[in-house]
Amino acid sequence: MSKKILVIQGNPVVGSYGEALAQSYIKGAEAAGAEVRLLQLSALEFNPNLSGGYRDKLPLEPDLIQAQEWIKWAEHLVFIFPIWWGSLPGLMKGFIDRVFMPGFAFKYHKGKPLPDKLLKGRTAHLIATMDGPHWYYRFFQGQPGHRMMKHSTLQLCGVKTIRSTAIDLMNKKTDQQRNDWLGKVEQLGRSMK
């Protein structure tokens, strides 16, 4: 039986390098026999602002309902996103706010400090691009984007992050270096991690 993989591409810029990375990962995973679906956040129609919070929830738009169905379908989630100001782009953060809702991703119970993890059994791979050096992001900033995704979001919901890939100094990479990274990400797809 083939592995079910959902790639979530969170760069809001149409035609971004993130889109090329997503296609490379998909190419490798499909070559290895995986069934892969792509959520291109820039193509979805939804309000990324959780204006009512969790008490006065906005009804989910059709694209977000489908996103939840695909997340439930998937065994492995691959998040591809740029690091902007140390964290995720607003579109991706808004997607998480609206999709990873109580009752879908986690559920609190009265008298218990931690919620039930409703997305248990899934794994994740984070692939992030950044203009700055990875060592600065890691040691001086403390990897806030990765920490938020791994610990504050995915772990809380029961998704185990098994790999993180950082592609740094994007604004200084040559075309050849960018192509080399596309090849590396294709290989990551083949290994389905």
C-alpha cells in the first residue's frame, strides 16, 4: 500500500521557489510510489483572520473543509514555507489558525491541562527557506518558526515532526545552487521523509 503524503506549500507568492520545491518533493515521492496531494495556500480562497477566536468561530470555507479532509487522509505532512521575520508568512499562520481547530486537531477536557491529540499517528517534515544564515536563525533567534510548528502546533495535535530542512542564504544562491537544492528535495521525497 502506498504512503499518503500531503504537501502544504505556504509561500503566498505565486511562482515562488517554494512552489518549485513542492513540485520537486512530489516528483520524488510519486517516483517512490507514494500517493501525493498538494495544498497550494496561495490558490485557496479563505479568510486567514481568526477574527472571532475559538468562541465565535467563522464557518469554514469550502477550501478549508477540503484541507481538513486531506489532512485526515494523509499519513505524512510536508510543510514548505519561507521564514519571514523569524516565523511563518501570515497566510500560512492564518491557515493553521483556521484549519487546526478544536474538535479537529485537538480537544480540551474540563479539569485536564493538556488536550487530546486528534491527529495522532501522522508524521511531518518541515522545509523552510530563508535569506539569512541558518546558524543565526538557529543559535541567535532560537528557530522560532520551526519551534512554533514543531512544538506549539504539530506536537500539540499529535503530529510527530521527523525531519526539518533549512535552505538558507536564498538571496545569495546561484541558479545552479537552487537547482541542486531542487534535486536534494526530490531525493527527500523519494525517501518519503
